[in-house]
Amino acid sequence: MGMIQHRRTALMLALAVVVLAAAFFPDVAAAHGVAKRDAAFVQTITGPAIGPFLYLGAKHMVTGYDHLLFLVGVIFFLYRLKDVLLYVSLFTIGHSVTLLAGVLGGIHANAYIIDAIIGLSVVYKAFENMGGFERLGFHPNTRAAVMVFGLFHGFGLATKLQELTLSPNGLVTNIISFNVGVEIGQFLALTAILIALTYWRRHRGFLSHAFATNTALMAGGFILMGYQLTGYFVQ
């Protein structure tokens, strides 16, 4: 009975956080949106500006909760540092390729659809952590999935930068700087997440609450998908 109550509590917390974010902070709920002040500033830049774009990339990752939810799912059951580095590297390669290709190569896609797929990536990883695929007798290639979803996460970043009027003068330097900033932000966020997970894993309640936590994670992913698909159909 206690376990059921914990699961319900975790699920309700996840639902409440995402719903409140969507209701009261629509710019944040878009997950990849660039803040208006930041957007206005970078659009005034007419040459290489490594510092500002490093900052913007780091800020974007640290505040991009859809990215962070996915990464939490990815490393949730990874206990060895080399495994964490492997999976995070695959994710990094994926999102770096599409971020650069999207902005510098001019590859466009509907931002709502891309962000809905990013929400799906959270659902996928949480479902895998819950043993859902094993129960279905299906064994997906986890490494390939992380890299493929990384491509969509990078495309999500690209679609938002494509909405800005960026000067072609110094564009390559600035976009590479933004990508490096994303990696810095990812490192900082992952460090905090790993510290929290490591602390939690030392307690007996970790495994008993793992299913409830991933249920909440999956619920958050579904809400993100619903929010973006709603935006797509009503735009």
C-alpha cells in the first residue's frame, strides 16, 4: 500500500510541475525557446562573439528540462563512470551533428514535431528503465537509440536558433561556440544529477522507488509530447 502511495505521489508531482510550467511560463514550456532578452541581444551581434554564445548555449542546456529529463533516464541505472561517459558521448555526438547541420546547413523541420519527438525520447527511456520492452519480448539497441534521439535533441536546438536573425558574419564561430556552451551546460547539469543519484543509490529506498520515479518521468514525457502536438495542430 505504501509503494502504491509513493508511486501516486511521484506521478502527481511530475504532472503538477509540467502543467504549472505550461500554464504560467509558456516560454519555458516550449523547452527550447530562447529568452526574449537573449534573443534580442544575439541578434545585434554582427561578428564573432565567443563569450555570449558560450553563455547562451550553457544556459539553454541547464534550463532545458526536456534534455535533462532524457539524460536522467539515460544514466538512471548506469553505475560505472565509463558507461555514463559512453552514453553521454553518444548523445553529444548526435545533438552536435544536427545542431550544426541545422543552423549552418540550413536544414529545417517543424519545431513542434521535433519537440514532440524529444518528449517521446523521455517516454522511451523511462519505459525501458521500467522493464517495459523486456516484458514485450523486445530488446532495442540502447546505444543506437540514445544517439538517434540525440539527433532530434540537436535539431530541437537548431530550430530555435533558426528563428533568430543571426548575422552571417562570424556565424560559424558563434554556432560552434554555442555548441561548446551546450556541452559545458550539459557537464554541469550531469555532475549535479550524478551527485544526487549517487547519494540516493546509497539508500535502500532507491530500487523500491525506481519504478515510481520512472513512471513520473514517463508521465512528464507524455505531457511534453501533448503540449507540443497541441501547438502543432492549433498553430
